[in-house]
Amino acid sequence: MSPAANPAGNEVHVDVEGRTLRITSLDKVLYPRTGTTKGEVLNYYASVSGVLLPHLRDRAVTRIRWPHGVEGNSFFEKNAPSGTPSWVRTATVPTTGSRSWRGGGEPAGDTIRFPICDDLATLTWLVNLAALELHVHQWQVTKAGKPRHPDRLVIDLDPGEPAGLHECCQVALKVRDSLTEHGLTCSPVTSGSKGLHLYAALPRKRDSDGTTALAKEIAEDLQKADPGAITAAMTKAKRSGKVFLDWSQNSGSKTTISPYSLRGRERPTVATPITWDEVEQGAEDPLGLEQFRFEEVIERIQDHGDLFDSRV
């Protein structure tokens, strides 16, 4: 990223892989608790783009934007906003008519024109709009923009208080064993919020309905085996003190925070790929694993590269 003006100023024009972008409000504080500025957020995303972009490639991106920082109002944005540069890749996908996600028929009902973030210029443009969180589906699109069958399954481990990350790690080991029994290898990612995400690569043989059914089956079987610690019920009232295995994020219309995305929390935490050794440590020690801040993630990448399983 080559600045065409003083980068210490409040506005610069930068060259990003041949695209000239106008970057504004670099000194705006987006995380008041830590004083983290928009400029630092942009630097974070540029620093991790080498490992982040492969996990965004060919995926429609839903953004959560905090134009006034994380203590202000936020909003979800799916459609590419007005003023989207002509060079930003987009894909128009259906909001209804799941046949299109199952790989059959034409798009039905309303459609959404999503941006696809395949390059650093698009990533920088999105982050400049205060899109702190980047959420993606478990399916990709073809070059023509048509949704494909899912290439991965995700299970979101969400703890209900007083359960926390420690309990999530304990349950994650059981989810890993169950996925192994189904012939699937999974990769753990801290959510950057409260829990963990487990991803397993798929051979695109199932549609979104099929992957959702498989994830639900696994979650419900684990709930039966350990009902005191695990729930697969969507009802929030049943989650207290347990780890909720959210299987629903495999639905064709739902998204999950991307690995390496920031979260719009009080502090700039990140959805961070981790090792199973770290999960096991977290399962043994209540203080053995915590959510990672963006500075720590940059250091982890420098030390270990991308810990997210390359098969996912």
C-alpha cells in the first residue's frame, strides 16, 4: 500500500495493487477502551491480508459497520453500497428459494448483490467504510457468481453464562471426536467474542440443507451424550451454564465471522485460528486460553503462519 500523501494526516490517497483509494478519518478512534484508531485497524487488515484473503476468496461478504466506533451504533450490510467502485467484484444471489443454494434451478425471489473480497484493494475499501466485522457463508460462488455447494461445515460453540471459553474447549474435544467419526477433520478458531468455531472441509457433495442436517445430527447426539454440559436447542433460555452447539450457521442464508476478522467488541479482539494443543490447554486450565487481540494475532502469524487448516 503506497501512500500518495502524508500518512499521518486525516486523509490520504493510497495506491493498493494498482487501485487508487481515498482513505479518510485515519485518526478516528474506533475502539475507545484501547484508543485503537481507524488507521490502526486498516494497518491490521493490511498486515494479515496474506492469510485472511484466501479464506474470503469467492465468498459473499456480509459486513457489520461501526461508522462511529464500537460504542456507537452498528449495522449489518449485505448489498454492495452505493458508490461501490466498478472494479469491486460482486455476485447477485437469491434471498429466497433455497433451490439455488442446493445447486438447482434459477435464483428465486429477491436477490442481494454482495461484494466478493478477493484482493487487498477490496479489503481496504471495505475497512475504510468502518466494516470491522467480515462474515461469510460456508459456500463459495463460481466465476459467474452462482452459489456452489458448501465446501465446509461449521459448528459454533457458544457458552451460556457462567460457562465460558474453558467449557467451550472441553466440549470442542468432543465435537472433534464426533466429526472424526464422520470422516471429517476440523480446525479450531476462537470466535473473538465468547466461544469457539470448528470448521471441517467438505467435498461439495452435500447442499446447504444436507450440511445443516449433518451439523444438527452431530450437535444433538452430543447433547444426548452430555446434556449437563451441551445443548443443541436454539432456545436461549436452555443455554445457561452449557455450551450451545449452533449448527444453524450452515444454512445457505447464514454467515459466520471469517477467520482473522476483527470483532466489534469493547477491545479489538479477532477470530483467531489456534492449535489443538491450545484447545487442550484451555480444556485443562480455566485460564489456559483467552480471546486474542489484533496485536497478538499479527505476532502469531509472524511466528507460525496461518494455523487455519489449509484443507478448510
